[in-house]
Amino acid sequence: MHAATAPNPSSSRNLADATLAARQQDVVAALLRVLPAQAVLWHTEAVAPFECDGLSAYRQRPLAVALPETHAQVGQVLAACHALGVPVVARGGGTGLSGGALPDAAGVTLSLARLNRIQHIDPLARTAVVDCGVRNLAISEAAATHGLYYAPDPSSQIACTIGGNVAENAGGVHCLKYGLTVHNVLRVRGFTVEGEAFALGSEALDAAGLDLLSAFIGSEGLLGVVTEVTVRLLPRPQVARCLLASFDDVGLAGDAVAAIIAAGLIPAGLEMMDQPMTRAVEDFVHAGYDLSAAAILLVESDGTPEEVEEEIERLTAVLQAAGATRIELSQDEAQRLRFWSGRKNAFPATGRISPDYLCMDASIPRKALATMLAAIARMEGEFGLRCCNVFHAGDGNMHPLILFDANDPDELHRAEAFGNAILTAAVGLGGSITGEHGVGVEKLDAMCVQFTDTERAQMLAFKAAFDPEGRLNPGKAIPMLARCGELRTPPAQAMGQTPALREALATLPRF
């Protein structure tokens, strides 16, 4: 008789690696049948740049990367992957902040960066038809000769693509007045998981049938792959001026935001930054911010000269009544752009003062801003980490930036717990776990706080109608029901609640 031998973990791992290597060969061969050789990457060093998006704390290399150059090739790649049963993760500019483009280890990353052609601008209809890989800012640059622009302006607009904006329903600093991506897109074209072409929406005011366009925008690549987008363009305002208001108390700044909206004023932009954020930004871009202020507000008015003059006067009165210690009005276009350059560079400025950061994306009722900021301040002590705060304050979309060092596993763990605590507090205030960055992998646990099992089952059923086998962007946005069941034990851990958070939530007013 032969003696029994213990299982060899390394042998099992080698077998798995061998199976994956064989799978990679099949996938690459299938891709090379529909794409030229230079459009298929699979060597380790070639796929490394695609291992994460803007959420760099989480990394994973795909089996292969496909770089189609035509719309037809996108459909062919999807059909080839579907035939092999291979997962596909679509990727735009890679600027996402929730891990939405994190690759699947057994799948293909479908990079759409080479589909970057502006097909047509119609100045009479005020529309632009563009490929999904066109940069957000490039649309406005191309439309400028017609006196038009594309309104949604994420801070990453110089690099983010319109296809990614559609996937995440991106906003920007001017979304209070002009809306999110969903309010500015008329039609999308793309391909299903099987590689079949589809079109949703219309250049007319409405389209026949169910409003699947609105459901598709913000679906995070779970339902299909967008290759073409028709956007609404707006005429550039005749005048735009920006107020820079300082407050010696963060709570007063938050209350001022609510007071502006209560006064019936809808500025073109209404942003808030706390002192740690303004100091990081000022050192980076020298925007002219008041470094003695506990918080600042950027309030922009645009329109005709007469409209702007009247609105600025009313805004100034509200800010003064709300306790602003200093108010400065941009005197020319250069100063206005300098004010905004600070806000637009908040994220890179933070990267200069911390090895890593998690950028959260909760949305809360505007009148709860001061309460939320007080809760975050208490959480900093609880988790032992710093946090800089910047807000699309006008619509309650907040971006706390939690500073940490990813090389320290304990700091990463505390940063994740800090983020979950912020999201839990947002839900407790009647808000949402995301405003424009999406769920991705970052907020999967928080989805268990925001939605019930029944609601998430409905979401999964909706995805299954488009992607029955779950091959598009698997493991993202909608947690499986079992995941949430496991997180509920113990309840405090599932809710991301620490003693400081529970105490803060207990004192929150009910809105």
C-alpha cells in the first residue's frame, strides 16, 4: 500500500495558474481573429497600466486587453468573449474613483480610448455626436467655434471620457443649474453582451417605448457597452462671475448653502471647501483663497449682464446675512478661472500631501451639511486619519478625501472603515451613498445599508434582462444577497458603525 500524502497547496495553485494560462491563450487567439495584433495586449508588462482606475488601492490584472479602433470591432470583441464565456470590463479614460473599471482576473478589459472621434456638431439643433472615447473637455473645445459648450464638467474633464461619464452619470461643478449627464444626453448607441448593436433615446424630445436611456445612464457598465453618444449643447453665457466667500465656522458655511437655495437662487455653481482642503489647494495652484477661513464657498452666476448683476447682488446679501467674513467678486475672466482652478485641482492637490486617499461620494440633504461635517470631524479622531472636505454643496454631493498610506495595511483598513462610516451617516441623514462616482467595488458593502434584499434582487433581475450570465463588469455595483447577509453579523460591523459614529447618528436631527 502507498502512504497517503497531504494535499500540496502549491500544486493546486500551479494547476490553477496553468488553467488560467491556457484560458489566456484561447482568449488571445479569439481576440486576434477580430483585431489587429497591435490592438491586443496580454503580456504582464503590457496589461499592467490597466490594472486599476483612479481608485488605485485596489489592483487586478486582466487576462488580456482589447483596444478596438472601430465600433464594429467593439461588437466583434464582445461576440468573441461571449462565445467563450469570458467576462468583459469596459474602460474609458481610467479616471473613475470607485473601482468601476477594476479588471476581472479571468476576463478581458475592453479599452475604448481609441474611439475618440467627434463625428458631428449641429449648431442649429445644438447637439454633438461623439465617440465614447472623446474627452469631456474636447466636446466643449470643438463646439466653442459655434458659441456652444457641453455643460457637465467633472473635475477630471481634461481626461475623463464621455462614455465613462455615461456609465457613472457624472456631474461637475456646474451641475446644480445645468444638470448631470442624464439631463444632457439625448441618445446612446452601443452593443449588448452578445455583441448585438442597440440604440436608446432620440434626438427628438422623446423616444417611443420604455425610457431605457435613463436606466442605462449610470448603470456602470453592467447592461451594455456604449460606443456613441449624442449630447445636448448649450450657448455660452454672455457673462460669468464668481463670488468667493469666507466663513470662520464650517457650520455657518453649510447653513449659507441652504440659505441660498431657500432664497430661490440657483447659481451656476455652488461649491464648498474646508480649511485643510483650501490650504492644500492654495499651495498647489495659488488660486487666491483665504487661508484663515474655516471654509469657503465658490458661488458663480452666469447669464446676461443684467441677470448676473442682479443675482450677484442678491447672493451677496444672503452670504452676508449668513455670516460671511469676507466676500470677493471676480473682476475678470482670468480671476474667475483662477478661483475655479483651485476647486478643479482639489484631488491632485490632495495627492501632494498624502501618499494615498479615498475620495468618498455621498449625497445628503443640503440643510444637513453642517451636521455631516461635524460627524466627519468626530470620525477623524475615531479612526486616527485626516480628512479634507470638498462639496458640490448646491446639490448636497460631498467628497470627503480620507488621507492614508496604502503601504500600511492597517491604515487602508481604517480608511475603508472611515469611508463606510461616512456613507452610513449619509443614509442616516436621508441621503445616498453615491452622487456621481458610482458604486464600483468601493461601495458594495454600503449598498447593503442603502437598499433592502428585495430592492437589490430587483436590481439584479434588471441586469439579468440585459446580461443573463452576468458577464459584463461582474462583481460591481450590486452586491449579491449573500454578501449583505454575511455583513449583517454583527450588525455594528455591517453598518460600519463605530462608537463615535453611533453617538453622532444619535444626535442627528431627523429631516
